[in-house]
Amino acid sequence: MIERKLMKIVFTTSGDGLDSPMDSRFGRAPGFLVYDLGSETFEAVDNQQNMNAAQGAGIQSAQTVARLGAGALVTGHCGPKAFRVLLAAGIKVYTTDAPTVSAALEQYRSGKLTEAKAADVEGHW
């Protein structure tokens, strides 16, 4: 049996569907799209509270992604504090410049994304 956690992928987005644009920010993305590879269903999760946070947006967003049960995160960029939280939670981080969630999902499925080994931007990006 495949571990359930590995079946959920979170994408950073400003919309609520597969054709929504990817958001290049992680901590301050307007929302997340949680895609379940097992059932091929998805749900949109609002991230407005972290988007407007004075500080700690990346850490709080990483905690949200962990609570959602994600095994992977696909985003444009991830800062150092958020990356550490995601790593500690066992969540793999992938970066992409795909224009939409569906394009990023296709990259993930076809093995075209490389797992990030470290943050790729400074904090407060």
C-alpha cells in the first residue's frame, strides 16, 4: 500500500482550479491547490492570512502545507525558514516556472521536476 501522504501535492496559486496560474511565491501565495494523485481530485485552500502577515509567512505556510498532509510542494521559490519546516515535515519541495497548476502537475507526473536541496531565495522575498 502506498503511503497516503505521498499522494497529495500542494501547488502555490492565485486561483482555485487546475487552469489557475501558478504563484511563484510560497509563503505569500494567495492560496494552495491540494491535488490528490490517488483520487485525482483537488481542493483549494486559502492562504490570505499568511499572504498579509508582517513576518513568519513562510513558516506559517509550511505548517499549513504539513497539516494538509502533503508529500510534496510545487512552487516557484521557497525561502530558507519555510524550506527547513517543510524538510522537517518530510515534504519534498520542487520548483517550477510553469504558467498554470495543470502544467506544473504534468511536469511532476512526467518526472521533469527536480527536488530542491535547499532554499532558492532569501527570506522575505
